[in-house]
Amino acid sequence: MPQLTRRAPSALVVALAAALTLVGCGGSSNDDSSNDAGGDDSSARTLVVDASFDLKTADPGRQYETTGSIVTKALYETLLTFDGDDVTQPVDGLASYEMSDDDRVLTLTMNEGHTFSDGSEVTVDDAVFSLQRVQGMMGNPSFLLDGVTVEKTSDTTLTLTSDEPYPALPFILPNPTLSVLNQDVVEANGGSTDESDAAEAFLNGESAGSGPYILDSFDAASQVVFTANPEYSGEAPAYGRVVLRNVEGETQRLNVQAGESHIALDLNPDQVAQLDADSVNVIASASRFVIFLFLNQDDEVSTVTSDPDFLEAAKLAINYDSIVDLAGEGAVRPGGFIPSLFNGALDAGAGNQRDLDAAQAALDASGYSGEQVTLGFPNDITVQGMSLQSIAESVQAQLGEVGINVTLAPAPVATELDAYRGGTVEFGLWYWGPDFPDASNYLAFTPGELVGLRAGWTVDDDPTVADLAQAARVATGDDERATAYQELQVAQNASGPFIPLLQPAQNVATATSIESISLNPVWTIDLGKTR
Amino acid sequence: MAQDTSTTTATAPGGGGHPLARYLVVRAGITVLLLFGVTLTTFILTNLIPADPVQAVLGEQAAANPEIVAAYRERAGLDDPLPVQYFTYLSNVLQGDLGTSQQTRQPVADELGRAAPATIELALAAIVVSAVLGIGLGLWAALKRRTIIDQVIRLVSTVGISIPLFWLALVVYYVFFFQLGIFPGSGRLSPTLTPPPDVTGLYTVDSLLAGDLPAFWDALSHLVLPASVLGLYTVGLLTRFARSAVLEILDQDYVRAARAKGLPARTVVTRYVLRGSLVPIITVLGMAFGSLLSGTVLVEIIFSWNGIGQYSYAAATRLDLPAIMGVGLVVGMVYIGLNFIVDLLYGLIDPRVRVS
């Protein structure tokens, strides 16, 4: 063919490739080193944080997700808070507190000097309105203040009163969902203290808080941008602007390593192992999540798993250390269902231990004759970047060593959740993230309670553990409560259907330009304290 | 062209108005029926999933609280029988209301309005890259048939079709962003930059309209990697179709006649060969655009591209029925619209289609 046909298409291809490369080199932001973006002027510096979003809303009273807590913690303040990652003792926030001797009345006295981003003062009326709004909207977090009456008692004090002793209340109030909002602003934009509240759309566009940042833009699917709040009464944040982006785990690793982001919040152990320690710092610590197995005790669901000897055989056949090793550095094994971070936690040594001979004997006593036992678990979510699939495969292999035949039944969380909460799963692998950092949240794992019933475990099945649970519920004082919860867990380990396996590590990778970060099991990271 | 059309109009059998007008009316009717089918199918399939959206939305404690569950079900209209839910949805759609996301409680139309421009920008860039490369390579391979160039192009196109998109996206991200640092990483714009004022939602266009050249280059450079990954599959597909279409045309008598008349090669290729092979190429291009839309899910997740792909993934995993329905409707409209455009282009390119 003539010359044109030889040259034109090839020239086109080469020209296109050259143009693309030129665009890449010319427009790349990769070489502007966002690690030190803006130099020393804090107002010009941008902090880039990558996270795997489960974000739904920026309305504190409606959010109840990990990312939602990060967002609202940056925008708002709570009446009480925690100091750093220590969740064993609440400290003053917008208010100081005093609990009555019978643990029924919590009196909060507002501290002076806190202002909202519009310059108005934070008052006791704002606090009462905010808590009553959470109660009245009947949203996800409303249960936190179930049975609690919130009242203004003076111009500087309010009380939270419950009919039953509620010693966990001071531990609940630091939750960012119970943030204090500017009542005038919220009410002017549709806010109310009942189900008619319509302020969410406004709060997804603008914030009405007194936190270190104000909301610049919000997109629940992709990113949230914050700018510093000039009215913030605490120490001014080190970064004038923060971009919190929705980025999947592997991309987070590459971004933080390349300097595209400053902080990566959701790396699994394998990804952490691939990081270059010279350019990235890693903080690996036990997370608040407990991954556990349960065997259904309802014999209508399974005649195999409801057999006490079979249950014991399973507990004795699990290789707990090997499962924790699987989760990598920073993961720990809890001794019971309460995570190691909280008062009342048991040491790992007090938990069940592997004993294959004893497991075999228990299995023989159960009369088990090789029936398939189906292990259900969600396979499209990760817990701190860790897939439940790998744990399920380990469990299958370990139980197989004593002759228990396990069939894995992974399913999307949306469908598996139904079966799990409906109590129809024979053998399950799930996780629990605490609603608040207090041992009482784990009473859900006792007979006749929320999670206990999912495992077919009723009060009649185990009145001894039910009595211990009640004793723990009414115990007062840190030491007495800790002892009661530890006794409960020892009994639960012996006869209960739950097998706590591990707390996966929370791996946070930071660029070397980051001097310090403030992590916490309730709100993950305090962006305002990143230096 | 215009003369041809009017001739056709005058001689069209059956009468009853302008044929193009009749055609448009029929197509509009079919479009409405198709969209109705899309909503019905999506609604039925989503409700067949053995899962309760309430459980997917509410937390552990809230889902166990009957008052909270009742309030949520009432607010979301889940207490109504399924047919009532569907017809309520349909009547709202007719008024431009796609419902409210069960997860974010934001209007689905608003959310799709924010996500759609990102995907449109990505898909347009990908289709431009793939059309230029695919047609160019296919033409080149056909003109150089049975040479080493032909063999290499065919091999490359086969590889392009065969490579899993998510794997390619990760490799491209790793090599061109992480290792070589030629292109930027996640998102549509560097986090240090402020997005341009929203006019079209396409950052490249809006930044130009605002006269913000740094933002334009930044947006363009962010577009290159995901668009190239997305376009590569289509390049392979188009190359193969373009090659076979051109080969078929090259053997036609009218092409031989054109050559025999001594017409310049450029004229033979552009006016006779390329035009003659455009009908099958456009058909594939239309289909390829559909593939691009489905391919955006993985690419958008890996490149943190806040478009419809990322939105639909979140909607599906969280069982957010109104959002799933909204995505189905928008994607359905795009497909139908695209088919319509392709049909019109047939008439424009091939007089035989116009006459028929």
C-alpha cells in the first residue's frame, strides 16, 4: 500500500502515547511531596488520610460507623471524653461529671470557654438538646440513652437519670454520636428532638459544632474535606485542611509509601509487611474488635453443635496461638469476650487452651459420627483489613485434626447477617465491635441476651452464667465490676457457646513527616491531634 | 445527505407523516417500555435476595430494638406490600424522584448527579483512547495483513481482551504511579487542589471553563491511568473488529475500482475503506461503551474514582434498594440512548440503512 497507510496509524499511536506521557509528567502531583505540603504555615498545610469508608452521614446523632466517628470527632466535642487511647477512665470534655453512689444520676457541669464555629458559646441548652435529639430521632445510636432522662437542672448543669443503675454512662458519653451541636443552627435547619428531625441534609453540608475542624465538603462515597475551626478553644490543629479519602487497602499502602497520603488507616498484616520502614512508620496495636466462633445451642438448629461434649471438643481442638499468628503483629488473644483494652478483661492464659487428646475424648463422648458441620461467615468484609476467610480455613483444618468435618459457607454480609441475627446459623464466625468501652456492653454475650440468643443460648440452658451476668450488671466500683466480669467470662469460657479467637491488629501507617497521632478505640483517630 | 433523506421521505411507503418522526415516536415508546422493564427486573431481583435491608442498615443493638426497627421501616416505606412499594417508586420516578438512599438518607438523584459526571468523564476519555487506538491499530493490521506488524497487533489485541481488569488496574497503578511516579495516584484531583466550580461536573472541562490550568493538567493527569486501563479491553475488542471489517471491505469490487481509477491512497482508505467498515465498528463501539460502564466498578474502586461504579458497589453490598434501582435506571438509560445514537449513525454512514 502507499506511504500514507504505512505511516498514519503508527504515527497516531506514537503521538497518543507521547501525549499521555507528557500529561502524566506535566500534571503529576506525585512529585510535589504532599508530605510537607505547605511548609511551616499550618493554615496552608493539608493532611491527607486514606481510609476504607463505611460512611453514611456527618450528622453526629445519626452516624454509628467507624468512618462516621472519625468525621464527627473532628467536627464536634462531647461532654466527656477519653485521654488519648486510655478508655478505662472518662475525663472532662465540654463538662465535668459526678456519678451518684447508686449509679443512677449523672450530673454534668458545663465548663466555660467553649464556643461553636459561629462564635456562639456552648451552653447547657445545646447539650440537653443534642442528647434529647439522639434519643428522639430513633436512629441507630438512640439505644445508647435508652431509659435515660436528660434534664437541664441549672444554667450550667444537666442530669442524666436512669431507673436502673447505669455505671457505663460516663463511658458512653465520649462517643462522638453524643456530640454537642449548636441548637439554634440545627433547629433553624429542620432539627428537632423527635422523629420529625430533618437537619441531616444540612449537617451533611455544614457542621454546627465546636470541634477543631469545620466541614468543607462531604461525599459519603469518596471524600470528606475539613478546614480548621478558628473558634476552636483547644490547641489549634497542626493542619489547616484535612482530606479524608475513601481508598481500598492495597491502594492505601502504595499511597502512603509514595507520599501521596500521610496516613493509611486500614492495612492488613500482609500489606504492613510490604511497607518500607525507612519511609513509613507503622503503629500496630490490638484493635477493639473481637473475632469469635459460636456453636448454636438450639437443637432445632443443630443436634450436633448443641451437644455439650461436641462444644467442649471444639473449644479444645482450636489452636488459638496459631490463629493469632495468622493475624500478624499487634493482634492479641483475649482471655474472654471482653477485649484486652477494657476494664474486666481476662488474660489470654485464663482462656481455653488447645488439648487434642482431651478434645478427642470429648468428641468420642458426644457420639459424633462425622456429620458435616456448616461454618457460616461473611466473606465480603474485612475486620481491620483481615478477611474472615483465612480464619475460617484455619478453623476447618484444626477441627479436622480431631475428626470434625467442617464445611465452609461464606456469604455476602447482607445475606449472612439475616441468618446470624435470626439465630439460624449452626456454626458461625463473626466479630463484635463495642458500642462503648465498658464491660457491660458484653453482657449481650450471656444467656437470653442479644448475641446469646443468636447462638440459641437461653437462661434455662445456663442459669449459672445468667446469674453471674446479673451480678456483673449490678456491681459497682471499678474493682468490684472488674472481678464480676472476669468471673463471668471464666464461666462463659467453660460452658458457653462462644469461642473468642482474637483481636486483630489495628495497623496505622504514617509518613515520616507525621510526628504524632492520637488513636482511640472509640473514634479510631483524632484528626485534630495529628501533628 | 439532506437531499438523500428528503428523497426517501417522498417515496416512503405507508405514508402517515415524516418517516424520521414516526421512527422517533416508535423508539420513544420502546424506550419507555424498556425502562419500565429495567425498573421491574431490578426491583424483583433485589427483593429476591434473601436479606432484610433493615438488618443491613441498622447496627447490632438498633436492629434488636422493635421501636427503632418500626420507625425505620415506616420511614423507608418497607411496611407496604411489594407491589405497592414498586408502584410508589414508579410514580415517584415519573415525577423525577428516584427515592432516598436507605443508607445515606440523601436523594438518590442528587447522589447519582454527583457520581455520574465522574464516570462520564472517565468513560469518555476511555472511549476516545480506545476508539483512536482500536480503529487505528485495526486499520493498520488489516493494511499490513500477514506481516509481522499484523501478527503483533493481533497478539496485543488478544492480550488486551484477556487481561483481568482489576489485575491490570493494580499493576498499572503500581508501575506508573508507585514505581515510576509518572502519573498521580488516587482520586480525580490532587488533595491539595480545590475542585473547579461545578458547571458540567467534568473536572477537565470545568477547570478550563474557570481558566484554572493547573487544575486542568492535574485533572487530566489523574484521568490517564484509569482511562487507559478501562480503555485497554475496548482497544483489543475494537482492533479485532476493525481489522476484520477493513479486510472485508478491502476485497470489495468498489475498492478495487477506486484503486484502478488511480485515486490517491489517502482517498481510498478514508473515503472507501474506512467509511465502508464503520457500521460494524460503530456497533462494537456501542457495545464497548456498555462494557466500560460495567468495568468502571473495579477501576473506580482501585483508583478511588468517585463515580457510579464506586456508588453502585456500595449500594449493592449494603443492599440499598433505592440506590440500586437508581443505578439500574441510569445505566439502562445510557444503554438505550447509546443504541439509539448508534442506530442514527447507521443511517448517517450507510445510505442503504437510510433508504430501508
